[in-house]
Amino acid sequence: MKPVIGGWSLRRRVITLLTVVGVLLIGLAAAEAAMAARNRTQIDAVLNETGPLRVQSQELLNALLDQETAIRGYAVSGDQDDLNPYREGLAQETSVVASMRTLLDDYPQISQELRIVEEQTTQWRQSVAEPVITTTERSGTSAGQALVTEAARQQFDDVRSAVNDLQEEVLAAREQTADDVRTSSNVLVVLLIVAALVVVVAGAVLLLSLDRMVIRPLTGLATQVREVAEGDYQHRIATVGPPEFIQLGDDVDAMRQKIAADLAEVRAARERIEWVNSQLQKQAEELTRSNRDLEQFAYVASHDLQEPLRKVASFCQLLQRRYAGQLDERADQYIAFAVDGAQRMQRLINDLLAFSRIGRLTTGFVEVDLNKVMGDVAGQTEAARQYADAELTWTELPVISGEEPLLTNLLANLVSNSIKFRRPDVPPKVHVSARLVGAEWEITCQDNGIGIEPEFADKIFVIFQRLHSKDAYPGTGIGLAIVKKIVEYHGGRVWVDTDVPEGTAIRFTLPALPQDVEAAAAADSADEPNVPTVGEPTASTEARAEQVDGAEQVDGADQPDRADERPESGRTGDMRETVG
């Protein structure tokens, strides 16, 4: 990915905006906290200082009034009980003053007024109260009343005036504190409103910024991408906005260019494929015409060519029988050559017809018992086996899906080849066996003949390919080609096993029936040995493999049976056809 260059990135812009808003909100929060603390202090002053001071100043005035009233009453009555209010008022005054002193640290003016009240109260007691008490005690009530003069009353009025000044000062301090509380509360409300405005403004700025920096560029990018997705792959994608979006647009455009290039390659490939398909269609048409011509040729070969060949062979044989010994030796040789050539031509035409008909003339697949097929093969090859003193054996073979005539031809060709390519002075032995490998039956036709060199293992299945001259081993060279075609028609494959110690082993595969595969899988899951081995009956033929005369089924080498002498209850696990 290319580095993001030029301009502020979206991340940087958002972080900057959030940082500014955060700093403002933190500053407002700090100011609000300080103002709230100040407001709380001011409220405490109103509730816990100026309020109690106002009450205490009134209590102080009441205590002084009690003292003045008690002095007057004592001067009139001379009764000591009348002095109790004076003494109680004095004690109350002392207590109130001490209590007020504890609240006056922040109020120096009120403290000054309280000192004035204390000084005037002290002067009143020294000049009026104490002399009246002493005089009354000594000289009687008349002398005491004589001291309660207008000057004494004026002096107490000064005390009362000082207390009033104290109360006014306390009231002024309380009003001032209440004003401070209202002011700080208003400031706190203003700060909260400012914080809310900052949040609202920041949110609006963020929304507008996101709309301009994110939503609009993304919408434009999405619109262009949809245009490309609708098929306009040549539309260049251009993006505006933060560097990240520009980079994203460049990446999407690079992807568009790659897709466009790939689509161009796909179109070119499609055009090539269409051209190839057209050529294949032409070739298919040519092949169809060729097949029709081949079918016509096969018809001609099977009818028109066979008739003159039969005539040539017949008349040559008539010549050979009628004029044998009447002509010279060379004439007899020429006639023999003509007869042999006509017969070989007939055999070659018949083999070619058989090869061309494989898979073309079909009777449909049915379940075929290869044991029955081997019985038919034994009957077809009986004459050749009698001539070569050959032994044909086979183990229990499976039931497969296929065409019985073709499978009979397949096994007959293999058995005939094994008998034909025998070693001199060694009676040929041919053995056919089968085993289940996966979902296929692997069938082996093994003999003790001359064998095949590994380098020729694939060549023998090519039509008309021969490894020996026709004088040494007769034939047209088409038998194994027919075998290969029949096996492939049935969905299998054929090969030569070059690892056998002697002779030849030709193996081919045929698809197994589903029930055989399921039976083998069930046996494997139960940790039992696989059933399709040499000398053992398969799952599909187990019902047919029964004991004969109460004897147990054994290996074919120990318990031979004639192929044409099958027991009524079924076929044994190993069968042998011996001639000689």
C-alpha cells in the first residue's frame, strides 16, 4: 500500500477536534469544580456562621436586657431573688460572646462591633449595675433607686445601640454572603451552559466534518464503484477527501484496472474457446461423417467384400483339391498362397468388424456372472486346449454390470492368447482370478507362456502391433486391441504386470457393484479380512458358492472341477478346466 501523503489525515483531524473539545471541557470542568467548592463554602458560611451569629446577637441583647431589668427590680425591692435574672443574664452573655468569638475569624468588622459591645457592657456594669447592687445592700432601696438615674438609663441605651450595630453588621455580612452564594450559583449555571454549548457545537462540527470528510467521499466512491459494478469497467475512480480516502480510491481503481485486464483476458480466452469450439464442432461434424463412412465401409466389408473373398477362397480351394498333384509343385504352392491370403483377409475383415462394433452396437448393461462367462469361454477354447494339452482354471469370479457377449469375447481373447503364446514342450496353464480393490474388481489372466518384455508392455494393445511373425504365431494382431477397447468401454483399464516370475499376467479392472463395495467396507470396519481374494467367494457370489457333497470349499489347486461338470447346487470356490 502506498504511504498517505499530503494534507491532514482523517485520523489527525478527528484527534485534533477531539483534543480541542476535550481541553475546553476539562477547563470548564475545573472552573465548575472551583466555583462549586466556592459556592459550597459560601452556603456553609450562611448556614453555619452568619445565621448563628444573627441568632446569638439577639440572645446577647436578651441577656443584657435581663440584666438591666433585674438591676432595676432589685433597686426597688431589695430582694436577692430579683438578682437571679442578672446573674443568669451575665452567664448567658459570657457563653454567647464566647460562642460568637469562634465564628468571627472571617468577619473582622463584626468582631470589632462585638468588642465595642463588650466594652460598653463592662462600663455599664462598673458604673451602674455594681454600684446599685452594693448601695442597695448597704443603704437600702432608696439609696439604690437614687443611683438609677437618667444618665444610667442613657448609658444602657448606648449598650443597646452597640448591640443593634452588632446585629446590623451581622445582617450585612449575611446579606453579603447570600449575594455571594447567588453570584457563584449563577456563574456555575453559566459554566454548565457553556459546557453544554461546547458539547453541542463540537457535535455539530464533528457531524459536519464527518459529512464533508467521510460521508460525501464515501458516497461518491460508492457511486463510482456501482457504476463499475454495473459493467463500466473503464470508468476511472477518482476520490476527494482525506488522504486515506484518496488512497482507498486509488486502491479500488487499481483493483478495477486489474479486473478490467482480467476481463479482457477472459474475453480473449472466451473468443479463443468459441473459436476452438467451432473448430471442434466442425471436427465433430467431420467425425460424424467419417463414422457414417466407416459404418458404410463396415457394411460393405461385411457384405460386399466378404462375398468375393468367399468366392476367391472357395474356387482356390476347389483348384487345390481338384488339381492337386496334376500341376507342378510351384503351381500347388501358388494356389496354397492364394487360399491362405483369402482366409487371412477374411479373418482380418471379421476382426476389424468386431473391433468397430464395440460400443457402437450395444445391448445395454446387465448383471453378468463372470463364472458363467468363463464356462462359455472354456467351451469356445476347448479345441485349442485339446490341441495344446492346456489347463484352464479360475477362482470364484464376481458378478458385474456389463454386456455378456463383449465380456465373453474379452476373456476368450485373453485365454486364447495365453494358449497361443506357450512355451515349447511345456503344457500351458491359464488361471483367471479376481480381487476387490477399492470400488473396482481387478481381474487377472495369468499363464506360464513365453512372457512379454517390459518395453513392449504397452505396444501389445495397439491395433495390428505384433511382437512375432505370423509364421511363428498366427493371428491378425488385433485381439489385445479388442480387449483394451472392451475394458475401456466398461469403464476400466488394462495393463501387463511385468513383475510376475514367469509367463504373462494381464490385469484389467471393472467397476464393482455397490453391494460388493458396501460389503467390503463393512468387513473392513469390523477388522475382518477382505473377502475378494484368490480362492475365497465374493459377497455377490457367496450365496452361489455352496459346499459340494458335504465337503468344505478349498483352494482350486486341491479340488479341481470340470467347467462343464458344474454341481447342481452351484459353483465351487475354485474351478478347473483340464484338457489332455
